[in-house]
Amino acid sequence: MLGNFENVGAFIRNCDGAKLKYDEACLEILTEVNITFWSQYKECEKCMLLPTKNLPSTGAVVLQTFSPLQYAIRDHSGQICSGTYQFQEFGQYSINVSAAEDKCLPRMTAEPDAAYLPILTAVVVLLSMATLWYIVKGIGKRIVAGRLYATYFAREDNELGSETRVLTTEASVPRSPTRSRLRSLDIFRGFTVALMIFVNAGGGGYGIFSHSTWNGLTIADVVFPWFAFAMGEALVLSLNARLRTAMPRTTALAQVARRSLLLALIGIILSSVNSSWSNVRLPGVLQRLAAMYLITGALECAFMRTSQNITPGHSLFRDISAGWQQWLATILIVAIQVCITLFVPAPDCAPGYSGPGGLHRTALGDFSLRNCTGGIAGYIDRLLLGPSHLYDHGTFKKIYHTVVPHDPEGILGILSGVLVVQAGAHATRIMLVYNHARARIMRWVFWSIVFGVSGGALCMFSKNGGPIPINKNLWSVSYCLVTAGMAFFLQAVLYFLVDLKNKWGGRPLYYAGQNALFLYIGSELLKRHFPLYWHLLAPTHSQLLATHAAAMLMWLAVGVALHRKRIFITL
């Protein structure tokens, strides 16, 4: 039950001779008899307490602080006391077993650190840097840069030909024709890839920037589906332009299949960098993106309308009528995933079980589901791909003590993931069939509410409740609905600020979005190399946050450099 995190830096705190590490606290137990300290983190749902440490006399226990701790103190005659408490990082606590009153309520003997203060500091620093950049840019624009500024920072026109305003160069400055892009889409894509790079680098060691143990939702959990949502937006935008130039649908489908194959191959190659081919991880982020892209792209090639009615009107169902066939197929695909998940049992597992296995108990309190990690989804992956080709380092493994591997990018989750990509495709269809900015924003907000409420209803607006809890490890339908709803809302906000009101240029995220796939692949390939990675012998949250944020900023700088060289790397 003890942590395996790194030592803290300059301010090392001891716990009965052991050095405290970040996200750890020290609990001293004052006793005159031989006792056993039992504990379990509340994050481990339906898990029994486990013996943590035997103490023949007064001693201390090192505890992790990522979750409230359930504990009990027992001696040879039975349980003395029990309780639940949220310990704080580097805090010093004590329990006096011999005391007559409140003997199981921890008493703080040393103040914990403000663990999240570095995040606030980083936000202030980044905002200050952004403000300074815009001040310097404004001065350069008006006094120094002149024509140079107009060359490198002019805003491209909206390729949809909407009524939204755009920034252009002065009439006296000649401008070579460039390929126009939808700016808010590039910013959305740049934001997701920047956040993805930061999270994959380590997220400063914070739990909110790490994936959920099993059920639930963190900042890290929304990054992947948002990227898939943006991919769906770009897919329809690209296919619409090609099909309207009389490109055969079979040719467009061949191009979609080619890109999917390249994405999958690159993903497998990335997985094989630090492993042998005998145990290379076959599923992965790019592999799942490739599969979802292929399915959604095939639907669009089959059913996309090559001419859209974008004349002003008051039809409430124009976006639905433009893509009802794609949605019907998507709903059928998702229904297959739901039926398999809820009604097809894995061997020796209960039908509909989708828990983490391991220490997770059934309603009767037994461990008959110990080897059922991921339910039927995990079984399919282990059967078809083999246990040695699956991801085996999930956050749930340490908490639930699972004994079988489970890959969060498995096969069955592809079917539900199509829902997210199709939602992104629908966001672009809204832009194509409505030419008024207000209508677009209202539709995005409307679908954001519909998706969010639907997903919340499936999990009963709770972490572990409902028939289908929010679960990133399985890409449950509720998870896909909620994250897609968030993406709809974020797209509406960016479109309003960027394309409609011109309140924000989106740099450097705009530049990163133009080469998002290249930046992600590069970050994954080089994330363990200097200067993107620093080996710290005794890191703190602030040091980890600084190094991981620096890695993200370096890749954003690469995006800026590629933009200035007019280099756009695509498949």
C-alpha cells in the first residue's frame, strides 16, 4: 500500500526514518501494545482493507494522499477503531490508540504543503508571458515590424465563406494567395495536442492530470476524445471540399483507407521503440484514431451530400437531415458495443461486468471477478491480440492489484469511439448547412447539452452509478457522450471568440493545430530525451510541473517554426 514516488527535493521530510515523497504524508501511531494497521484507499471501490504495517510499539506509516484513506487499527483481540480521512501532502499526523477520546481521529502535528500552489503559479506565469507577448507584438506591429508583421501574422480567410470577420493585411501590402483554413478548428486541435503533450510528459505528477483509476473523469481523460472530435471536424471539411470537385467516392474512400493504414503503422512503430516485436503493444492512440477515422470516413464517403443547402432559413433539423444516414449507422455501431458489453459475459465472469477485477468485489463480497478486468472488452483483447501485446501499466493495476492486462485502447472501445468522431463530423456539418454564425453557435450549444445530459443520465450523474458509468479505460458510451458534449461547447466558445468577434488570435495554439499530428508523434518519440526530459533525482511537484510544461512549450515553438516556414506535415 505504500507509494513508489520520487523523493522530495530540498525540503526532505522524514517519517520514522523514511524520506517522504511527493503525494505522501506521515501518520504516527502511538501505542503500547502490538497492533496492525489496516488500510485501503477510497478510490479502490468495493475493496476490503489490507494489512499495511505491524507495529509492536509506537511507529509511523507512510501514506499516499491521492484519495481519502479508509483505515482500521486492530490488535490480537480484534478491531480497536476505524475511520476515513483525507491526508494532505507532506502533512504530519498522529493517532493515540491509548487515548480514551477520539483515538482514531488523526491529529495534525505539522502543516501540509499547498500541493496545488505550483499550478496557480504556472497559470499566472503563462498568462503574464502571453500578455507580454501581445504587448510586444502590438508595439512591433505599429512601430517596428511593419511589412514583416503583415507577412508572418496575417490571418487567413475562413474557408467556409461565412459572414464572420477576419483580420487581413493592409491594402497597401501585397499578399500572396494561401490555402485558407478555419481558424477556430486549428486552435481547438492545437489546444488538445498541447494538453496531450503535457499530460503524456507527466502532468507535473498531479492526479488531475493523470487518468482516472477506473471510473470517473479527469483533465487527462478528455484530451483523447477531444482530439478525435477535432479529427471528425477536419474529416468532413476535407471530404466536402474533395467531393464537391467531382472526385469519385471510391477515390475518396481509398484516400481515407490509406491515411488510416499509415496512422496505424506509425502507432505500432512508436509502440515498438522501447520493446521487442514479441511484446510490442498493438493497440494505441494512433491505432484507435486510425480505426475510428476509417469507419467514420467510410460512412461519409458513402452518404455525404455533395451540395448543401446553406441559404438562410429557420429549419431546426437541417443539420440532422444532412447527416441522418451517418447517424443511423453510428447508432447501430454503438448499439452493438452496448449490447456486447451488457449482455455477453466473459468466461467465469458475470454478464455486464465492466469493473477492474483484482480486489474489486461483487455485491456478495467475494472475489469471483478477480480475473475479469475490463469484462468482455478485456477478454476480447486478450483473446484476439494476446496478453503480451496489451498495455500493462494502467493506474488501476496498482490500486486494485489486477493480475491480467487491460488495454484502454482496446478493440471494443473503437465502436463507441466512433460516436465521438461522428460528433465532430456533425459539428462541421452544422457549419456547412448554416451560414449564420449565431445559428451555428446555438446548434453547437444545443448538441452540447443533449450529449452531456444523455451521458450524465447513463451514469446517474455520479462517478460509479448508473447502468453505464463514465469510464475512459473502456470508452463507455457515457464517457463518449460527455466528452463529445464538452467538445461541442468548447468549439462554440472558440468560434465565438476567434472567428466571430476576433477577440483572440489563438497563437501559438493556432500554429500547433496546423501540424498537430506531427507534434504528437514527435513528442511521443522524443519524450524521454533531453531537453524534453530531465532526470530529477529528487523532484517536487513544482519541478515536475516546470519540466513538463517546458516540454509542451518547446513543441509549441516547433509548431510556430513550421508555420513560419509554411510547412504543413500531413498524411
